[in-house]
Amino acid sequence: MKRVLIVEDNSDNMDVLEAFLEDDYELLEATDGKMGLEMAIDEKPDLILLDISLPEMDGTQVITEIRKNQEISNTPVIALTAHAMLGDKERFLGFGFDKYMSKPIVDEDVLIEMMNNLMEKN
């Protein structure tokens, strides 16, 4: 079973993601950026869902550290944000995210297809 790390500080968003994914993936959870980075390094998940607005370290800081770390630098990472603005997609992809989704995530099928496509490439 593929392992997915969800780094999300909003419990409602975490619950939605869990409901979408818990039957098909082993889920790891972190509620702040620092914890998420530590878990990514220690657990080496197959994919990371990373919120942008996080306590301790924001998502852009976390992705920067992930891409610098040789052991996890190729891990697919999807940026999640509730504060979608024009140009954000390009900006976040420029930080090293593989994909970008705005929250709240409404389409479970789109998310799962995106995740599976990224994990197949890796």
C-alpha cells in the first residue's frame, strides 16, 4: 500500500483528505511544517500533500528543504492552499511542487488521479 504524508493544520481539511484516502493509502499526518519535514525525512512517503499556510514552517520552506534532501528530493509533492490567487500555480510549481490544488478539495477523483499519476512516474 502506498504511503501518503498529509501536512495540514486545519482539522476539517485533514478529515476530508482522510475520508478520501484512508481506504486506498497508508496515511501519515503532520499538523505543522516542521513536523511534516521531519516525517518526510524519517518515513520517506510515496507522496506528500502539503498545505502552504502552516505553523512553524510554511509549505514553501518545507518544499525547499525536501528538494535539497537527496533521500527524499524526488518524492512527489502536491501543494494545497485555500488562498488561491492568480499566478499562484506557477509560483508554487516554481518552488518545486509537482502539482497544485486549491482547497477546499471538492473533486476526490481528480485528486486521486493526480496522486496516482505522480506515484506511477516515481
